Amino acid sequence: MTHVSIDLTVNGRAVRETVQARMTLVDFVRERLDLTGTHVGCAHGVCGACLVLIDGVAARSCVMLAASADGRAVETIEGLSERGATRNLAEAFTRHGGLQCGFCTPGILVAAHALLAETTRPTRDGIREALAGHICRCTGYEPIVDAVADAAAGRQDAGP
Ligand code: FES
Ligand code: FES
């Protein structure tokens, strides 16, 4: 089995590891780094549960190899949460009932954060478009859109 060495930052911390060449990024962050806030839903790039930021850009970590993250800066929901970047969003989700089981929530928070980092006042259609690749089995989506719109209206997030 082929192994590769990777050197990257994860949530601002330098990480150097040897991984199987075929290991996905989501398995790497969950199994090697114990960052289990990044979820695996479909494992095929469809549901959005595994969304992380790579060099500040949202990416589905189930369809990306850990080896491809070599030299990159990865940020997971834990990193965003630690630096307070999703605090307003999380509070708005709580106010609006934007989550029930919570399985989809980390990925949606990462996507919403990425949206608000580039568009401070998104329209509801813009929010829907940004979250179109996320599957939630519980909420019916309206409370999620309400929460993101509310967070955008009063956002004091810590920046991108
Ligand atoms: S687990 Fe990655 S998109 Fe569904
Ligand atoms: S809150 Fe359960 S899947 Fe979205």
C-alpha cells in the first residue's frame, strides 16, 4: 500500500503525518486528528456534511484526498468555532430552530460562513443557492435560511 507524507496546517496548527495515498481528507481529520465535527453523510460529494475550508475556500472533504491537502491550510468547524467565526450563525440557528438532529449543521455552518465572508448582505435566493448542495433531513430548510439571513443582518463575526 502506498503511503505519502503530508505537511499542512489544520485549524492554524502545523500537522505532519504519513497517510495512505488513498485516504480521504475527511477520514484524515476525523480519524487521525479526532476532529469529528466534520461529518460523513453520503461520502460521494452530494450532501455537504463534510464541508471544510481549504485556503479559505469551501470544499467537500469526502471527495478530496488527504494527500491533496499537502501544503494547504485546512479549517474545520472546530477551528471556526474556536475563533468565534461562527458564533453569530450558531446563535441564529438556535433562535430559528435551524437544526434538529444536527448532522448537517457543521457543513451548513461552514458554507454559511463562507457565504458571509464574501457577501455581507446576501439575498434569500443567494442563501438558498449557497446552501443548495446541503441535504438536511429534518428542518425543511426554511429555518436554516431564516437563521443565515438573521446572522447576516446582525453579523459581528470574526471575519473570513
Ligand atoms: S459526505 Fe461529503 S458531500 Fe456527503
Ligand atoms: S438537522 Fe438533521 S439533517 Fe439537518
